[in-house]
Amino acid sequence: MSDELSPFIKDLLEKSLEKRGVDIIDFLSFSATQDPLIHQRVLSETQFIPGVDYYWVGVRKHSAVASLDTPGSLATPEEQIYVGKGKLNADYLEKNARLLIKAGDIALAKNIYQSLIQSGEKIASALLGLAICNEREGRVPEAISQLEESIAYQPSLIAYQKLVKLYIAQNQERNAVSTIERALFLRDLDDGSRAEFHQVGGNCYLRKEEYSKAEGHYLKALSFRPNLDEVRSNLGTAYLKQERFADAKRSFQDALAANINNEKAWVGLGTCYEYEKDPAKSHDCYVKALQLDAHDVLALFKLTRVSIEIKKFSFAEKHLKEYADSSPVSVSLLYTLAVIQLQQSKLADARETLFKIISIQPASQANK
């Protein structure tokens, strides 16, 4: 009779005990077991009643895990490490691993992700989590490998984005662009994400000095998001490098139409005016750029050059002084400041600047 009732009794016990946070680990009817040690223990400790069936039941409480949302509180029965029959509660563990990362407990988070991988639960997400942990620990090659593996299991936007970022950080632009090309095949990829990938791809090619390829990516980015002023500015730079000055000028103007405070676009537009032999307009563009970013050294050098050409010194002198007072001293910039002061017959100011140069480097070099 015990063999017929065993499945029914076990099912009732499992449902009842699970509500109380208890798992059944072993369930054997006494007559079914052949283990002599169990026989011996049961026979020595149990008073048998004729006609009654006896069962050996092994139970274990769910491991109580403190909720990281509320320090010190115990997890609810629905949020336990196990969900029955020894199966991991993958969603809950993943949630806690993310919270552990935010709390800075990387080692414990890694343990959780490794347990999920070993159990075969949420492998792609767990590999992504491990990659984030290893990135935090400075283990970039391991993070890259885990991101590639995560994508192989289940491609995801966040995994691709992080992988591209890490490749760029490692100066592996080729791998970054290759990853972008794969990411663009993701289903349901929204226009914003497509524009972002093309923008990053364009930036990679710009750094590699492959300007026509950079141009292609920037144009695709703009086809999805026409008002991206940074993309238009970078496109202008790509045109400049190809000596396509009219296209460059138009791109910088479009960037400024989208965002008047795009400092790089002002520098680019000023450069275009220099190619058009219009140093006065270049001067005004560089002044605009420096008003937005007083530490833009390129704009500062360009401003001083055209200032000397058109003999308009006040803005150049002002920005050179501000830069010298707030940044590590640059001897070349101080020389330029002294020249501009001499051009205005400000002999006392020029002498003070020259003494500053002499104090920085040996007099023999200053005299040169």
C-alpha cells in the first residue's frame, strides 16, 4: 500500500512545506529502502503500530538570504536561492548580484554569476555580469572574452555596447568597428541605438585616419538622428582632412545650427575661414570657442596666429593670460604672450612674461 500512496503523500508534503520555506530532499517509504543502517536506526528508535505505513523524509529549509534592498531583512519565501527541488532562483540571484556590484562587493557578485553559469541558468546574463565585475577589477581581457561569449549565447544591446567600449579603451578600433557591424544586425534595434553605433564607428575611423569610412558612418548616423551636432562637427573634421572645405564649412554650420555651444564646430568653422583667407572671421570663431572652453589649446594657438596677422591682440592676450594662470605653464604659450605684448608696445608686461620664462628654464635657453 505504501508504494501506491508514496507519490500522493510526497506531492502533498512538497506543496505544504514549500509554502513554509522548506524543501524535501529525500523521501523514502520504509519498506522501499534497503539501506541496513537506516533499518537499524528506525528499528531501534520507532515504536511500530501494525497496519501503519512509515516514511523516511529528509527536509531542508530554504537558505535565508538578506535582502539587499532592505539591509537586515530576510528574503521573502518567493525570493529565495532555491525555488524547489534544488533549482536556483535565477531571477532573484541575478537581482542580488547587480545590487552587490552597486555596493562594491564584486567578489560575492562574481560567485553568484559563476553559480548561475554552472547551473545552466541565465548563462548569457551571468557572463555579462561577470564581464562587468572583471571590468571593475581592471581585468579587461577577461571582460572582453566573457562579453564575446555572452553574445554568442544570446546577443544583446548592452553586451555589444560594453564590448565596443572596451575595445576602444584598449585601442582596438578594428575590433570595435567589427563589433558594431555585428550589433547593427540586432532585431528591434531602435534608431537612436543605430545612430549611436554609427557615430562611434565614425569616431573609430577618424582616429585611424580613414576619413572616407568615417564619413560613411557619420552620414548613416545622421540618417537616423539628423540633429546630432557632435556628429555633424566630426563629419566636418573628416571633410577637412580630405580637403573638402566647402563640405566641411557646411557641416560645421549645420552643427552650430543644431547647437550654438558646440565649441569644436566653432574651431572647425574658423579653420574653414582660414582656408578662405578670411582671418577676421576665423578670429571671431576662435574667440567663440574659447568663451565656451578656455582650455582649448588648439583654438588658443589658432587665435594667436590670426591675431598677429590682423593685428587684433586684445582677445588673444586675455585668453593667453587666463590659460597661463589656470593651467600648467607652457613656455611656448608664454613666448606667444610676450610677442603679442611687444606688438602692443606693452614693454613692462612683456618683461614680466619674459622673466617668468627665465624662471622656468635656464637663461641660456631663454636667450635663444
